[in-house]
Amino acid sequence: MKNALLLCAAALLSTTFNAQLQLSTPEPGEFTTVGLGGYITIPEDVGLTGQAWDFSGIAVSQSASFGFLNVDSIDFSESFANAEIALELGDSKFYYSYDDAFRYFGEVENQLVISFTDPEEYFPLPFNVGDNWEDTFASTFGAAGITFEREGTVSSSCLAQGSVTVPGGQVFEDAYRVNMIEYWMDSTFLGTYEVFAEADYWFVEDYPRPVFGNVSQTTFDTTIGGEPIVEESSFSVWMESYTLGLETVDQVPSWSIMPNPARDEVTILRGNFQSPVECVVYGLDGREMMRELIRPGMQMSRLDVSQLAAGVFMVQLGKNQQVQRLVIQR
């Protein structure tokens, strides 16, 4: 009887210790669409493994798309020398690595560069169920002639493992629930700006970003001698689609699009190819939006994009050419 109990205990420990989260590094050219909805109350887990989380009943309020870029192919790459990949969302770019830890190196918003002297490490990889992690991060950056000092902390706990169903009904097996508590403060001679955030994220090994998250955040904007202005926000966010199929964006493309951003028409400049080439425009969700055949011998071709809505698209010229981004403004 004693041996049987020992065997059961060993099996249970084996199951627990083998449950560990490992993230994959995204490749340039991959992109994803996420949905946003209301914040929800998540019940306590009843165990470490074998959980079943169902968030299929959340209504979509809006969607957003972002893509991954080669760090060396974009501006300000010298400020993020240790980053493996950049995530682009609108006018902002965020720099990450996924080697022995999930790390964040900073961001660029328009021309504002926030590069961490001490990167933020969310958790080591692999991250085991039951593990806890804490890290500090720091940055010094300037904007409008003002120097900002940022200091912060992040703590992460890998709470449980199981399956998660996201809004729309897609089920992700072997998902890991990670609770994160983050605090950071920007200080200047004018005052401070503080952010407190707590989130539950569900990660799956096949994807570099969470497949579901439930986030609450409070900010305190305080000027010297003044009262803080407090703002609160909360929401849920989840992965609606993830696309791998387009070609990697090279650092030196062999063709270009002008103007970019564009409104109603673009000009495609390319080499003097000896065979017809198809120009295909994709949405960030991977759907084909338009297709046009470019005749052989044409080095400059005009493309009518007036039917495209405002947003970001991916343009592929032929099967063996680099994919490039196109921004439409209305």
C-alpha cells in the first residue's frame, strides 16, 4: 500500500513539474489580429493542471492588428541591440526577445525612443506551473527637452495549466495562466506619472503573445505641489487570428511603393522583370483584399487603392519577392 501511494505521489509530481511554458520566437512578416472586450471576473483555479477556462461568451467591442518586423530593418535599431524582434502597432514599435526569458527592451512612439538600460524580464523560459518571478527595470529618455527617469517592477506567477476557449469559440489546449503585477513610475522636475497594472494572461507555446488576457490598470498623473489625476481602465483582449504565410521582410527590398502612406493611388517601382507579376494586397488578418497583374517589362506601375479602407496592409509582388507594408490614410 505504501509503495502504491509513493507511485501515485511520484506521478502527480511528474505531471506538475513537466507542465512548463515555453514561448516561440516570432519571425519577421508574421502578424496577428486581436479582439477587445469587457473586463471579467475570473474564478479561482481548482488545481495546478487540467483546468478548463471558457471565455467564449465575451462580446467583441473592437479589433486591432499588429505585425512583427526585423529589428535591423527599421529606424532606431541601434537603441535595441539585444532585441530579437519588433512588434509594430500603429505608429509604435515594441522590442522583445524570447531566448532564455521573455524580455521587453523598450519602445519607439513616433520619434520618442524609450530604451531600457535595465530591460524588463517578464519571466524566464521555460516557466513552470507554480513558479514565481520578480524583476526590476529602468530607463532614462528625453522628450521636448525634458529628461524622464523610469523605474519599475514586475512580478509573475504561473498559476495553472489547461485549455482555454476564447471569444468566437476557438480552443487552445495546453495553455498556461500567468498572473502579472506591474508598477512603473516616470519622474521629471515637473512631477511623476505612475502606472499600476494587474493582468491574467493565457500563453500557449505555439504563439509569442498571449491568446487571452484580462487587464486592469490605474494611472496617477501628479504635478509638483498638485493633486494626482487618477484614471482607471480594464478590458479583456484575445487573439482572433495569427498569420504565418507571407514572405519574410528583407532589409533591402528589391521593389518599393510610393507614396507610403497613400490615399487613392500608389506607384510600384521594381526591376525590369521579363514575365508577368501578380501584385496581391492582404489585410492584416490574412484576407486577400485585391489582386492585379503587372505586365512584363514594366519598371513603374500604378495601382488604384481607392477602394481600400484606412489601415495597414501587406503587399506581395510575385511569389519570390519581399512582402512590404502599405499604410492607407483617409
